[in-house]
Amino acid sequence: MSNAKRILIFGPIAVLTLLALTFSVYWFVIAGRISSELERHNGNEIVPAITLQFAEKNISGFPFRFDVSLSDVTLAAHSDATTRSWQSEIIALHAASYGREAYLLEADGLQIFTWPAEDGASQHILQMTSGITRANIILEDNRLVRFNIDILNAEGIDASSNAVAMREFRIARAQIQLLAEENDTIAVAAELDAGEIGAGYRPALGTNLSRVRVTGRISQADLFHELRAGNAELHTTLDAWRNAGGAITLDPIEAAWGGTLLMGRAELTLDDEHRFAGLVTASPEDPVSYLGALAQSQMIPDSARAQLAGFREMAAGLLGNLNLPIRLETHLPLSEGPVTPQLRIEGMSGIVVEFGTAP
């Protein structure tokens, strides 16, 4: 066999072998770097004011993926003298070993969320389990440009030391999407299906929240550039955003709750304690069903419920569509305890049910 034939036969094999060997070396080098970085960050800050802690790690997926699994994980955000944390039995991060910076994050087992309570009370503790919790993360130029989270078959319970009975919830599916846009805004979309709210939360329109659809925008998003790159603290970024007049506009909001469909909008910002503040308004598609749901709500005083029941009977007896404006107003933030709504009846010109105190 001539040398030319040997080159034609064995040359491509040698090239493929060399490429496979080179790629294998590349995979193990990157996997080693990931392992070293995880060990270096374990118990320390991964970005400003956010710490990571885990018990064990495992890296697999050779040769086409990097699959990183962490057990007994705690992510904590620190600001001033307060701490907010997320604990998970298992967190797994998946990424292709080539191509764009796209990651799949999965959480499994019991999830525990903690955050400080007001007035020095014991901290809030929320425990949640779900069938599937997945998040998609896309980076461009080392900056977060898209974040999606998808939660299936979730159950949660208020595990705070002072929690009242039946403060729990169930949802078949919840999705949230954040997308950075070129005009210094962040697009927001959220969906919830087949929700059940425990009576301990005193839901205004009953325990059945069958559907929620929300779209909106976050303004002044340029102030989040360094945060999205992992170079700024969440607390200070939120302060700067709030002081610059940043706002979250949600329009429309669609909610099927308590047998009635509500259509509304919200204009929200943050208060000094980084709680949502602003006004949420909604109107029912079917005023008769809406009045009936409110008349049965344990959130509303007996006298107001009797008035609502009377209006419902009157409305149900009218021929044709009821031309009676009804509006729900919720002023955020709400107080920590049970909220007693105020019923404002404006004759035949409308009914307003107001939650919270207007600023």
C-alpha cells in the first residue's frame, strides 16, 4: 500500500481521534475548573451580598454536557441586618459543553424560603414541594438576558412559628418569564393554573383561583445592568431603581377567581422595605357572580356582606346586562395580619371594594 493511500485511509481517523482527545481534555479541564470554583465559593459570596452553601457536589454529563448536582443547598441574600434565603434538598444545573450560554436549573425535594417579619417578630418560613421546578437562564456577554421558571404540581404551607391554621396553597402550574429588551425595559409574563388558596390566607373571593394571566413591563431596566452581570448587590440596586422612579406596569391582569373573571391592571414600585407598593384595580366580567362571591367571603364584615347580598339579588332580577360599575381596589403593601376590606357603595353609580389604605 502506498503512502498516499495510507494517508487517505488513516488520516481522517487520526484527525477524528485527535479531535475527540482534544475535546475530552477540554471537558475534563472545564469540569475541574467548575469543581474548584464551587469549592471556592462554598460558604462564601458568589455575587455581591449573595452566599452559596452546599453539602456535596457531583459533576457528570461527559462529553456533551456539564451536569452539576448539589445537595442540601442554601442561597442567602444579605442586606443591612436582614437575610432572605432559599434552601433546597437538591439543585442541578445543566449546560451544553459548546454553543451559547444557556443553562437549565432544576430543584428537587423540599424547598424552604425564609424572610424577615415586621416589628421584630419571628421570621417567615414557607415550605414548598413540587413535582417539577425548572428555570431556563440565557446569558449574552456574561449578562442575564432571559429567565424563565416553570413549577408543576406545587404544594406550600406557612411553617412560621406563629402561622395560623390552613395557611397553605396548591397550584397545578405556575410560570414566570423575564426578558431584557433593548429599550431599557424588562418584559414580564406570568401564568398560574388550577390554584387553591388555603382558608388561613382569608382569600377575598374564595379558595378557588383557577387561572391568572399577567403581562407587563419593568421600566428603568438600565439600572439592573450590573446586577444582571453579577457585579452589584441586589439591595443597593433596588434602592437605586426605586429612587430613579422605576415601576412595574402590569396590564392586562386576567384572573378567574371564585367563579368570576376579573380584568385589571397594576402600577407598582417598592417601598422603603422593598415591599411592593401601589394600586391594583380590577373589574368583574359578571357583576352578579362577583357580588355573590363577595357576599360569601369571610374577609368582609357581616353588615357589608348583607348589603352585597341585597345588591346581588337586585342585580340578578334585572333584565339584560347589569349596568352597575364594580371595582376592586387593592393598595399595597397590605398589613401582616388579616385585612378587612372597606365597602364603598356609590348608589347605582357603582360599588368599590377597597383592600388596604390608600396613601
